[in-house]
Amino acid sequence: MENSPTSLFAFAVFFFFICTQARWNHHAKHKRTCTHEIPSISEPPSLPPEIANQPDVANQPGSASQPEPGNPPDDRNFNSSSGIFEERKFGAVGDGTTDDTEAYRMAWDAACQTNSAIIHIPSGFKFMIQPTIFTGPCHVGLVFRVEGILMPPDGPDSWPQKYSKRQWLVFYKVNEMSLQGGGVIDGRGQKWWDLPCKPQKAVRFFMSSNLTVQALRIKNSPQFHFRFDGCRNVHLESIHITAPALSPNTDGIHIENTNGVGIYNSVISNGDDCVSIGSGCYDVDIRNITCGPSHGISIGSLGNHNSRACVSNITVKDSLIRVSNNGVRIKTWQGGSGAASGIIFSNIHMDNVRNPIIIDQFYCLSKDCSNQTSAVFVSDIIYENIKGTYDVRSPPMHFACSDSIPCTNLTLSDVELLPAQGYLVLDPYCWNAYGELQTLTIPPVSCLMEGAPRFLLDNDMGYC
Ligand SMILES: *[C@@H]1O[C@H](CO)[C@@H](O)[C@H](O)[C@H]1NC(C)=O
Ligand SMILES: *[C@@H]1O[C@H](CO)[C@@H](O)[C@H](O)[C@H]1NC(C)=O
Ligand SMILES: *[C@@H]1O[C@H](CO)[C@@H](O)[C@H](O)[C@H]1NC(C)=O
Ligand SMILES: *[C@@H]1O[C@H](CO)[C@@H](O)[C@H](O)[C@H]1NC(C)=O
Ligand SMILES: *[C@@H]1O[C@H](CO)[C@@H](O)[C@H](O)[C@H]1NC(C)=O
Ligand SMILES: *[C@@H]1O[C@H](CO)[C@@H](O)[C@H](O)[C@H]1NC(C)=O
């Protein structure tokens, strides 16, 4: 990232609030209702997504969506000796109850037009901001430095009716940006968790590239904590995500149609997948993650609504998964197509995990998913050095592959999984799964079929 000290601006926001609430009322829209059920994982990729439905998106470059454009900052706001852009122009209050949205939008608009600008969220303050789309393209090197606390309105009663309930903070079409700073993003999800309809993601990056998210805590999102879709080159590091184990659908990091992703040195405990990798992702490297309690690291769900899904070159390494429903999981719906291939799970420690190793090609949220013949083709999956303990309610290895399209080339080496309690050793489960053991495993696996199924020769269903 380019960092010229002379162009370092900081937009610190506090002490003074200039937004006139009255303006907003002219723009009040009819009440939005949410009628669809939100699936536990991502909705199928649909571009353009809800941004298109958002009433207040400003489509011009470098703009936070708002009722009226913010005034550009003037020179009096810039302190050239400290590199701090003096904030009174934007001045948010930061007392946790005042609506500071307008200050943030103005700071964004100003920062976006400056090379290597810093939007500084100072520690010791709590900023309440409404759903906002921070839109690029911006000058490169923008830093959103969160040292204090950022939070949305508290629950459905305070959520502004004119905004979509589907998301809170969105960064859209931004290139070379960093979100960092050691502060906290508090999703205040508690009042939403029991409701059928809730903001689906706290922080979303959409159609953006060259992003860094680093040294941040994010907690209690209504649903997903981070979601990246349509992004490229994303580096996440030292992220700490927490939500209660029983909070529904609170995925930690979800990526979709996104490639070139690194997720490192992070700790996640939540009520759904720790990391979920959706359709259209490739070149993903995950290392040194601690998950749990959670639902583990998931590839999928893929192929929902008969869609084509392609996922490849995914590595998950050097990680710990504890007290989770699943360890490393690949899940696909019946009726999909495409392929999930080139996936390596390596050096992962399991601590009391219910399904440490699982492929589920019959993923279904209700009980009546109909049987279908097409499926996402699962192949070239390596499980190496996966050790630890499993919860004896389920077998430690479960390879349930499609009736019509078997999984192929599953490779296991140095897999040792022992019951967390007692001595009950459950047999691994396989259905239509081909692969080989490179070393003996604990427990022994005898249900994998050798070689490759004949259908591979004349089938292009796995084409991606
Ligand atoms: C500008 O920043 C310097 C260094 O932090 C500080 O000493 C000075 O008081 C600031 N000037 C104004 C006008 O705030
Ligand atoms: C992202 O960074 C890479 C490497 O620095 C650069 O080649 C690429 O052009 C950048 N992407 C965009 C969209 O600018
Ligand atoms: C792994 O991540 C943790 C933070 O979660 C960090 O403290 C530790 O130093 C990292 N280990 C390595 C080898 O980088
Ligand atoms: C796989 O992804 C990694 C990044 O995670 C990348 O460095 C590597 O080049 C990719 N491999 C292939 C064959 O594309
Ligand atoms: C799907 O197939 C299974 C196993 O062959 C069968 O038990 C089940 O009844 C079928 N379900 C439907 C909806 O046809
Ligand atoms: C099996 O998978 C491994 C690793 O993904 C790959 O290197 C190898 O070429 C595959 N073998 C076949 C026969 O496709």
C-alpha cells in the first residue's frame, strides 16, 4: 500500500454534530418489510444484489450514500503539522446514542478524494451510525482506523425504516483500503437473534479489491460478521470475532465470488460457521485460525436452487477447531452443478468436535428436499494431519457423496481422531466416495472406494 506521509490525512470525528435531522425526514420511504427467510448460509449469488434496491445509494464515485451530498471539507480542517484533519466539520458526538452517521459520510467523502487518507475513529468514544454504503472508487490507500467503538442502531425498533434491513456497513467498489485499528465493531445483534428477519451482515465488502482488515474485534452481529462478495485480493489478519454459541446464523467471515483471500491469526467463536466459503471462490489461504464454539470451517453451501458453483484452490492449515458441530466441512445441495476441487485441510487440531471431517452432498435445511440427479462434483480433497477428539454423537469422518456423481480423489494421511469421552469408537461413514489412505488412520477407514469411477471419462458436469 502506498503511504506518502505528506498526504496522510486523518479525519477524526468527535465533539460536534452538524447533521440536521430534519432534512432526512423528507426522504422517508415506505416501510420496508422482509418477507423471505434468510438461509443459514449465503443466498445464491445474484448481482447486482440489494445495493440496487437501496433507496439512497449515491452512484457517483467516492460517495457515502446519504440524503444530500456532504460538503467537501475546507482547508481549515487540515493540520499539516500533525497530519490530522481537524474534525469539527464532520464532528460526530461519540456518546453511543447520538446519530453520528452524517459525520461519517462527510468524512468518507472527503477522505475518498485524498490519497492515503485516514478516517480516524478515536478510542474512548462510541459512535452510533445508521446503515451506510461507503462507495468508491476512492483514491488509493484509504485507512479506516477504528480505535473506538462503532455500532448500529440498537435493534429493530431503532432501525431506520427507510433503510434496508439487510446490511449495516457496506464498502462498495473500493480499491486498496484498510480497515484496522484495535477498536471494536459491535453489531448489537441481541435484539435481532430471535426474529426471522434481520440485517444479514454487519460489515460487507462488495465489488472491492486489495483490501486489508486487520487487528479488529467484531462482536454480536445480527447475522454474518464479515461478508466479502465480488472481491479480489483480501487480507484478513488478527481478527477477533465473538458471538454467543446459540446466536443463529452469526457466521464469522463469509466469502463469495471472491478470490485471492488470506485469513490469518484470528480467533472466532460464534453461533454458525467460523469461516464459510461460498460459490465462486478460489485461491484462498487460511492459517492459524482458532474456531469455537462454532460450526467449523465450511466450504458451501454450494449449488443451492440448482445453481452452478465453482470453488478451487482452498487451503486451511495450522488451525484449531474446538467444541463445534463440524470441523472441516464441504456441503452441497442436491441439484447443483460445477465443482469443488483442489482443497487441502492440513494440520488441524480438533477438540471435541461433532463431525470433524465431513462432506455432505445432501445438505438440506428442511426435511423434504427432493432427490435430484445433478450435483456439485467434489474432487481432489486432501486431509492431512488432522488430530484430536470427536463428540461421539456422530462418526468422526463422514463422506456422504451424491448418488449420481461420486466424490473422487479424497486423500487421507495422518488422521487420528479419538472419542472425546468414553471408548465408543464410531466407524467412518462413506457413501459413493472414492479415495485413498496414504497412512493408516484412527479410526481405520475401510469404506472409501479405490480408483476413479467410470463416469468421469464422459461427463462434463464438473466443468467450471
Ligand atoms: C496541530 O497538531 C500539532 C501536533 O499534534 C498540535 O501541537 C497543534 O496544536 C495542532 N494545531 C491545531 C491548530 O490544532
Ligand atoms: C491490486 O493490487 C495489485 C498488486 O499490487 C495490482 O496489480 C492491482 O492492479 C490492484 N488492483 C486494482 C483493481 O487496482
Ligand atoms: C496465531 O494466532 C494467534 C492469535 O490468534 C497469535 O497470538 C499467534 O502468535 C499466531 N501464531 C503464529 C505462529 O503466527
Ligand atoms: C492457489 O492459491 C494461492 C493463494 O492462496 C496462490 O498463491 C497459488 O498460486 C494458487 N495456486 C494455483 C495453482 O493457482
Ligand atoms: C430420496 O432417496 C432416498 C434414498 O433412496 C429415499 O429414501 C427417499 O424417500 C427419497 N426422497 C424423495 C423425496 O423421493
Ligand atoms: C488427486 O488430488 C491431488 C491433490 O489435489 C492431485 O495432485 C492429483 O493430481 C489428483 N489425482 C488425480 C488422479 O486426479
